[in-house]
Amino acid sequence: MKLPDFAVRRFITVLMIFLGIMILGIVALVSLPIDLFPEIEIPAISVVTIYEGVSAADVESQITKKIEDRISTVSNLDELTSTSQEGISVVTALFDWKTNLDEASNDIRDALELAKPGLPEDANDPMMFKINTSMFPILVYAATADENYGGLNYLIENEVADPLRRIPGVGAVQTIGGLERQIRVEFDPRKIEAYNLNLQGVMSTIARENADQPVGSVKINQTEYIVRVPGEFDSPDEISNVVLGVYAGRPVYLRDVARVDDSFKEITAMVRSEGRQGVIFMVQKQSGANSVQIADKVRAEVMALSKNLPSDVHLTEVYDTSIFIRRSLSNLSESVILGALVVLLVVYLFLRHIRSSFIVALTIPFSLIIAFFAFLLLKYTLNMVSLMSFAIAVGLVVDDAIVVLDNITRHIESGSRPLEAALYGTSEVGLAVMASTLTVVAVFAPMLFAGGLTGIMFTQLAAAVIIMILASLFASLTLTPALASRILRRSDLEMKTEHSAVIRRIYNTSERWFHATEEKYGVLLAWALRNKKKTVLTTAAVFLGSLALLPFVSTEFIPEGDSGDVQINFEMAPGTRMETTSAVATELAKVFTDSVPEVKHVFYRAGQSSTGMSAAMGQAGGSHVGMVGAKLVEQKFRDRSSAEVADIIRRYAQTVPGILKMDIKAGNPMGNILFGGDKPITIQIIGHDVDQTNELAAKIKRIVENTRGAKDAKISRPVGRPELIINIDREKAALLGTGLGDISDAIKTQVLGSEATKYREAGDEYQIYIRAKEDARQNIEDLSRLVITSRSGATVRLDNVATIVESTGPTEIARRDRERIVKVEAEVFKRPLGDVAADIAEELTRIEIPEGIDVTFGGSVKEQRESFTDLLFLLILSLVLVYMVMASQFESLRDPFIIMFSVPFAFVGVIWALILTGTTLSLISFIGVIILVGIVVKNAIIMIDYTNILRRRGLSVNQAVPLAGKHRLRPVLMTALAMILGMLPLALSRNEGAEIWRPLGITVVGGLLVSTLVTLVLIPVIYSIFEGRKNHIQGETS
């Protein structure tokens, strides 16, 4: 091989190359952004349209359906979902994960332009946005105040949020709750009628009187003057003096028919933290920014800004992703470093020479550090997935160097000079090392092209491992022989009398142990070769018996990390006033403070944001909806998990009266947003008949409630909300000179209110909002006396042209692919998701589903099934590619087939490990199964390749097989133990965030442990059987 020859003869050049790589890697490491997971751009585009004061049914017919009709023509559309709530329409287009969302955005933007002419004029323009994990808040603060509560929203927006927005890397700062200034003009309908005023005319007059009017310019002598008529209001008091008209010979002022208050907007969301009223502000980072670094900057800025706030204003940090990210990555890094140290210890214990161990040890930093430089070029972040790739690679990158160095050492011990030993030793095993490395590459390469969430999550892991494995191959073929030729001597490999007695004793004891192990292995292998049939039948029985245990392996999607967050979302009867919802939220918050000593912060929100953001994230909205959130102390300072705390809270919360629906979630509150707000258990019922789907949903809800492990079962379709229906007599209206549109506009202005104009002060704008006074719209009788102005200018009371009746209507209408849908949803507690879903699916087969209604699983169950299907395909593809790589290397179809017998027993080890540790087969552990395909064949390749070398040297099968096994036992055990013990810290970790990565360690350790033991015995036996048959056939032919 040319590469080892170049490395040995150009030692300084090789040294400079690797030193340069290390410098570039270290520089890149400092520049890498840090996050919890790779940035995920969800293949969904949502269109949110605000249409204030309109019922869900009207939003559906006037907004949602029209937008759906246009968006449904967009190409590559996978699924179209929508939610119509009071005043808000959300239409979400779901695409395949591989879709170019920029192109899809342009298509949807074009579709919306076609839909806009058909939308109501007073509806807001549709807002379109893509959901990205960078949209999730990295920090959430609660600001509370007593005396300054009235101006708290303004204070936070101007004195806190604006400076935070100027921090590089901060994407947005959103504020929820508090009081927003509004100039309220509350008129008396009776006085409007008495003065014979036109309501629309009143609004127009206020708007016209609040305007600066430029009227041209004049030239006087040598100067040109701009002529303008200033008209904007200088103070709210001026608004009262606006002249609306003349009645009985005297001017009618606005103050004669209305009261003008410099007040606040009607509250739509109420926030409290630690029992005090306040606001919440959330900080979002820009895409690709360093979450931890941005959080540190924001935290420091908030601390500085808080010193300038009034004394009664307190800022409390209630949610900080950077803490969990920092702790999780720190704990995972510790596992990786500990794994690396264990690997180095294993290498030293086997080689028992400082110089040899040093040569192998250098492979680890060189192979890993080059990945940082690659991350920077590929615009990857340093996150939990990328660190898992380091945990995987740390035990793999030494394999090639171990095999190469072991062979070089054998040549030196046989009398070769170090330079010759380095050249011939490396060349002799170079092809085998390359083949074994390429098998690992063949396993990870398909992940680069995987679709769905699997591809998004693990493309970075695959790329990182491939880079590090190829780097280790390069290092083993260049740096290892180069160093070996310079620093290894035969005298260094022998234990001299000059060494201390302790070292000699350790060396001699370990040597006797190694020889004893080799002898015992030789005896076992000899017995297996004499009893081939028994060996094969025994291993086959073990394999088949293990497959029988497969039904006992539970499954789930992604293990939930314990971030210390607990959240209660609850709904009361539709129409419940926000003050009542707030009182219930206060009671639930008290449950936390009284029953959970581990709680650190508690905050709650009642009502919804006026931006429609909560609806776009799949959350319910309205005055009857509330949320209580709590942050627990760090995991190491509490005995209970956040899930156990959530279950305790659940028992107390179920006793609170008035709550119709409730779900309690432990873990990252942003997690379920990835699936459109769906719960882990989500059963979708699609059908047009509302009564039939409601009846079926009730049956399925009872099934879910009776399923062990399912908690907080609920039906997504809310009960009807109280409504007042105004039935207009069109004929009477026409006779009185008015119509449906005029009447609707007048009622809307008086009941909901309308913005007449803006009041400007110190660069800020505030609504001048006109509405009927509250005691004129408190009951049906008040509404019937509302006034409408006819086209002739006369006033008409509503009860002259309409009747008002009480009714109920939906608060939310959900649709999928333009068909109404209802969901039965539930959380999962102390039981794997796959087991709960399987039990529910079995019960669903026993109920009768009406014709025309479809029932399917959504949420995490759907994502799990799709991801497992993708991973199963990747597993099969990996097996095929590994075989193809080995066939090309060996120029044989038989030898790779023999080597592949080591793979099934990796699966056996995985099954045993998962059952014994109570670990589920999840997305993380499934990745471990695929990884094992490339790892377990490496040792078999080394054994078979060396056996073939001995055969070419003239040894018979019966001579070559035992000798190859004996000579390759140490490197096989060394590489296997390096990987097993390197992953052991990952498998045993109990630190914060370990719930996510632990299954990977358990899977790899279990699979590799069993596979290695079987490989050392079964592979030589299979090889012997095939060679024996080959010789038998050749003998008959001759």
C-alpha cells in the first residue's frame, strides 16, 4: 500500500498534517453553536387569519373553507388540516419531509392571493408562517407588579423587550398578558337615537377630526411656507370635545352621547406568577444561533435592565432551555470522556506498553477533533445527537489502530526492524482494516438519505460517525505506522529486569491471564470444531428462543427527558368568563405550592393571546381555557421524576370543580408542538355526520380511559357554547331603509366595538375604540334596543327588524383534508407508548365503526410507526450494503455470507438487554440496532481475513482456523471491550437527560457483548463447514 509507505518515510509531513487538523478542529469547536437537538424545520406551513367577534361556524364557512379550497391545489401537499375557533382560522398544509418549503411557501402565497378577494373585508389579512424549532422560546420570564401593574405591559415592551430584541441572535420577544392602553369611547345607544345621529357618521367624524391636513404652500416675499392644518389630538380629553353635529340649534359634542376613558383594552389573557398578577415575555432565537450563548446574553441583559425598573416590578425566570441543554450536554460529554478514558485503559491493559498505548490513544483526539471542523463546514450544531455520535465513535476509532499496531508489534517481536515492521505490518492488514471500516460507513451512509423525522434527527449523527471513522482509518494507515516506526523498539516490548518488581509482577500476571484465556479459548474452539452440528444447533436454538421473546419488548417513539417542567392545560365550559377560569387556575397553582416541595416556580395563564399563535400551535383558545406551569428543582435534588409529580398533581386536580377537560404533561412543554399539538395517544375520527362521530368518539374515549397507562383521556370537539342568534326580517328591514349588511355592521360596532382611529403620543399609537357602553349590552332586552341607522339617516331599533333567540354553537371545528374530524387524545404514564397503543388498537377492532367514518392513529403513535418503517428499511439496506462491501473486498460471495452470521446474534443481545433492563425499543435504540450491523462484522472480518492469509501460506483448514482464532483473540477482545466499555458510561448514566441517550448505550453494549462471544466460536465453525464442503466438492470433481 502506498499510504503507509508515504507516512513512514515522510514522518514530519504526517505529523504537521495531523497537527494542522487538530488546530482547525479546536478553532471550529469554539465557533460551533450549541443546542439540544439538530434544528428541525417541520414540513408544515400554517395560515392564520384573525376575524374578531365571529363564531367558529362562521369562521369555518367564511374563512377556512375558502382558504382550504385554494391551498388544496398546491403541489406535493400531503395533508391539509384546519381549526376554526371563535375569531381565528388556522389552516395548516403538511408536506413530505423532503419538500422544499421555500417553494411550497411561494405556492401557498400565490394561492392566498387568489383567496383574498373572497374573504370578508373586515377580516385581517391571512398570516403565513413556517414552524421551526428555533421558534420555540429559549427563555420565558414572568414580570409581576403591584402599583405599576397598569403600565407593566408598556414597561416590559419598551424597557425590556426592545433592548432584548437588539441582542444579536435574538429572533423575537413576545409578550402575553397585562393591560394595553386604549382610548375607549363608550356611547349610549339611546342618546345616539335621541340626537338622531348616524353611528357610522360618528366614527367617521372622530377619524376626520384626528388628522393633520397639509393644504399646500404659499410664497410670501422671498420665503415659501408650507400650509398645514394640525388636527391630531394632543390629549384624550380633546376627543370628548369633538363636534358630531347640530341638534335643535346647538352643537352636539361627543361627550353628550359617550364617555371617553383613557383606559385599557379588554383583557383576553390573564397571567400570574407566584400568586402576583403580571405578564409573560418569551425570547426566541434566530435560526442557527447558539441557544446557550444567546440565553446567557439575554439573562445578563435582563439582570441589568431589572435594576432600572420600579421597585415593585419583579422579573422571574420560569423557563430556560439552556439550563437543560447545558446539563444534558455536560452529562453526555462526561459519559463520552469517561468512555474515552475506559477505552484507553482497555488498550493499555491489553498492550501493557506505554508507547504502544500512546500510539493508539492519539487516534481518538485526531479522529474526533476533525469532526468539529466538518460540523462548522456543514453548518451543524453541537447537540445531543452529535455528542451521541462521539459516544459511538470513541470505541470505534481505536479499532483500526489496534489491529494495525498489533500486527506491527508481532513483526517486531518476530525480529523485524521497526521500519520494515511498520510497512509490512500495516500493508498486511490494510485491506482488512479498510473493509471493516467501510462496512461501518455502509451502515451509516443510508441514514444520510433517510426521510421523515428519522432523517432530520440522525443525518448529523451519521455524517459525524462517517467522518470520524474515515479519519480513524486515515490515522491508522498513516499516523500509527509513522509513530510505530519511530518510537517502538523490540526492547521496549520486552519486560526487562530494570522495571520495578510491581510492574514485572503485573506484566507477568496479565501475560499468564492472557495465555490462559487463549488456551481456554483454544480448547473451546477445538471442541466446537469437532462438534460442528451441536454448535450450530445450540446457537440456532438460542437465536430462535430469543426471537420468541420479541413480543415482550415494549416500544415507544422517543424517550422523554426529565427537564423538570410540569404543565396543566385545562378547559372549562365554553362561555366561562376569564375571571372564573383565572380563579380555577389559581386553585391549581395552589396545589403545586401546597403539595409539591420540589417546585421552584409556578405561573399560570387564563384566556388566550389575541395573535392566534396558540391556535396555530394546536392549542385550544378562549376565555374558558387555562394553563398552569411549574418548574421543579434540578433532578439530583429531588427523589421523584417530573412524571411522578405530574401524576400526584393529577389526583388533586381531578377534584377541582368546573373542569371539563384536563391534561397534565411532564417534560419539555414544547415537545408536542412537533406533532401539531397532538398528544402521544391521538385517535382521529373522520366523518361528516357530527352525531355519529361524537357517539363513536365517546365509545373510544371509554376504551382509552380503561386502558392501563393512558391518562387524561379527552375528546377534542368541545361542547356547544351559548350563542344569541339574531334573525333579521329582511322584508321589514328593506321597508325601513336598511339591510342585512348595515344591521350586522351596526350591531358589531355596538357589541364588539370598532377602531375609529389612532391616538398618537410620544411616538406610540393607541386605539381609539368605539363601542356601546356595558350596561347597554348586558342582556337580550338591551341588545334588542340597539340602534341602526337607515340609508335615509333615520334611526331604527333592532327589535323592529329582528328577533333574538338563545342557542348553542361549536367553539372549535377541526377538519382534515376538508372533512370534519374529532380526536380522542390521552397522555401516557408509567407504560410504554407502543403497549398502550396496541391495547387500544385491539379494543378498536371489537367495536362497530359506521360506514363513511375512518378511524386512524395520529400523534406520536403515527410518527413512531412511520419512523420504525423507515428504520426497518434502513436496517435491511445496511445489511445489503455491508454484504456488498465485504463481497467486493474478499472477491467472494461465500466469505461475506459466513461473516453475516454474526449479525443475528447482535439482535439476540439487543433483545436480552432491552428485556433485562426494562428499556423500550425506541427511535434511539433502533438506531443502535442499525449501528450494530456495521460494528459486529468488524471482528469477524479480521478473523476470516487472517484465516485466508494463513490458508494462502499453505496451512490446511484445520490448522488455519484454530491458529487464526488464537492469534486474533487479543485484537478481537480489545476492540470489542473498547467499544463495550466505551459505551458503558452511556448505558449506566442516571444524570439529567440520560433518559434520551441511555437506550443507545444499552442496545450497543448488549448486542456487541453477545455477538462477540458468538463470533469467536460460531464464525470459525461456519467457515470450517463451508471450507470442508468446498474441499469435498473439489475432491469429487477431481
